Amino acid sequence: MIIVGAGQAGLAVAAALSAKGLRPQHEFVVIDAAPEGQRSWGSRWHSMMLLSDARHSSLPTRRLPGDQRRHPRVDEMVDYLRFVEAGLRVETVWGIRAVGVEHRGNGSTLLLATTAGEVQTRNVVCATGAAAHPRVPKWASGLTVPGVALHSRDYLYPRQIPTSDVLIVGGGNSGVQLARELSASHRVTLAVRTPRRLRPTAGYAAAAGESVSWLSRERRAEPVFGDSYEQLRRAGVTLRPAVTAAAGTTVSFADSSQAQPGSVILATGYLPGDGWLPDAARKGTSRRTLTGMPGLFVAGMPRYGGRGADTIAGVWRDATTIAHHIIHRP
């Protein structure tokens, strides 16, 4: 079988398969499109810390060392995933991108198409990430600012923002964290489309992700953890409603007001890395990790695994489910 993706989801599946007695490089192989060892954690902003504590930021089979109450830094997570990979004796094949998968004939074999060629296998796990591609609003193409306009994926540190003022678009956890960090050195405006509830950081593991109200069945955005919008206001951050349009240097908000920001950061989230899967496989399924194609599984994406599947604690549930299906597949 082939696991596509060597991030937290792919390594969680590798760990779950190893726990069932399957051997890497023999019964399963891990491939990844990135250059050798360049996982996405390594590109996060320098001061970023996980919202989950160390206890909820590692796999049950490979704990993070040190104080379990601390919130790990992103560089720790880079080292941790290398530690997991080495401990499992997984030899990831880097620089190979999956581009498609289909059934071969009338049997149970899948044909996985990659940039290195095609390979037949009985099982394929899509572990290419819930946050694989930046989500960029359509209006951003019309924006021109004197400083920089970038997605939060490309933000690294405050000195990267050359102007004295910055508009952050997106009121989720990334936007709130960036607003707090930049408020010490810049005039910050935070544009919020959907106000979020505030939850204590200690409850992140249980409350992470989008939820659905039991009574109204209304979808609720993921809460913010740590700073509330009111705390940001007290720190000097200006809050505005959603951005609806941009033309040149001018940004328009939902309340019909306008602004001309020096720089803009789009904390507008990500799209999942399941675009290489066929349409039939991406249709909804009522069972965790399964797709519309027998032998093809998805790990680490809430659409397939449910709430919290994109967290390290949550992806372990996906991984153990996939391992069970593979071991017991007819």
C-alpha cells in the first residue's frame, strides 16, 4: 500500500500500521511531493506556537519529550515529525507528487498515478493535508498596496511588513494571533467576517474545529483561543467587518466603509489537498476515512474524518480506523 503525504497525517497512519505489524518499505511505502524533509510546519511564522499543549500535540505511540503542559513551537514540531519518522524506520520517498488514482480492471487493485510514473497497489491513503493550499478571496486580485500583500502562509516575522499599518483579513485563530503579534510594532486592523466564540486554550483539544449545533443544526465556526476580540481592542487593534472588495489601494468593507492599508495579510484559511482524488472518491460518506472508492482512504481532513481530524490528536483516530479497515479488508 502507499501513503501519500509524510506530514502528521501520513506518519500517524504509518504508526498505526506499524502497530498492527506491517513493515515500512515492505507492506507500505510513504511518498511526499515536497523536497526532502521540507514539511509544511517548517514554513510557519517563527513565533508560532500550537494551540494544543504537548500532551495533545503528539501521537500516543511517540510522545513529545519535556513538560506536557507547554505549547510546542513550530520548530519543535519539525523535529518531532523527524523523530517519529526515524522511530518508525520510515524511509519517505520525497519529490513524488500523486496526480490521480483509479480502479484497475474489475478487481480490487488501484492504479496510482504520480509524477514518477504509475504504480499498482491494493490500498492508497490520501494524507496530503487539510491545509494544503492557501484560500485566497477573489477580490484580492484587484488589490495593490504600497507595502506587501501576502497570505498568512508566507508571513514569517513582523519586520517582513514594511509599512506602519497593516490590515489582517480573517478573524479566526491565525488572524487573532497575527494581530496580537503585530500590534506591538504596527497599527493593526482586523477584518472579521464571522465573529468567533472565545474558548480557553486549555480546552483546544476538545473544542477545535467547526461544530454543528445539536438544536438548530447550524454550523459554527471554530472558536478563538487565547485572545478575545475585546482584548485585541484593548491592545490597540481596530476591528472592522468583512472585506467585500478591493480596487487598487482601496479596500471596501461590509458596512460600506473603506480604507487604504499599507500592507495586507490574508488570514483566510486553506483548502485541503484532495484535489488529485477523482470526483467519485470525494462524494460524502457516512463512515470515517472511507471514500467512494474501495481501497482509497483519507486521513487528516475533517470532511472525511470529522471534527478535529486536522489536529494531531484527531488524526490518530483516522489512522487507527484506516489501519483497521486495511487489516480486515476482504
